[in-house]
Amino acid sequence: MDDPLTISLIISGIGMALLFAALFVLYGLMYLMTAVIKDRPAAAVPVEEEPAEEPDEAKRRAAVIAVALARAERETFAIGAPPEEVSPWWALHLHRQLTNRISPRSGR
């Protein structure tokens, strides 16, 4: 039993057995929890109906929301904003990436 291969196989087998045993225990716990805990039907709660809005009022609200969103988007993305400057470190890496071409292999 001094063979390292035999010892490693025994340890692997014990580990796999423990792993599968733990998985079966977790599966059993989940099964028991779902069997014991049942969803109860919700009690009927009377729903108060809101008065129906007129179609013109709904369209007006949708238009107001659309205009507000468009204005907010325009404010966040300024059209005339200058582009961000590239730092020297980033410029070095971009330059390396563009100039560091691997020459194609030539057939010998």
C-alpha cells in the first residue's frame, strides 16, 4: 500500500463518494422542503378599479413622457463635447499595436 498511485486512487474514490453523498443529502433536503412547504392560494382581495382615462389624456401623457426623456437624453449626451484626449501611455500602446506587425512567413 506504499504505492503513491494506489493511495491517490483511494483518496480520489473517498472524495468522490463524499461529494456524491453530499449532493444526495442536498437533493433530499430540497425534496423535503418542497414537499412540506406548499404554496397557499392567495386570499381574494377586492381590487378597486380606477376610472378609465380618456384616450386623448393617455396620448397626451405619453407625449409628455417622450419629450421629457428626449430632453434628458440630449442633456446627458452633449453634441458639441470635444473628444477625450488620449493619454501618452495609451497612445504608446496604440502605436505599438499598429506598428508591431508580424511579418508573413516566407516559404523556404
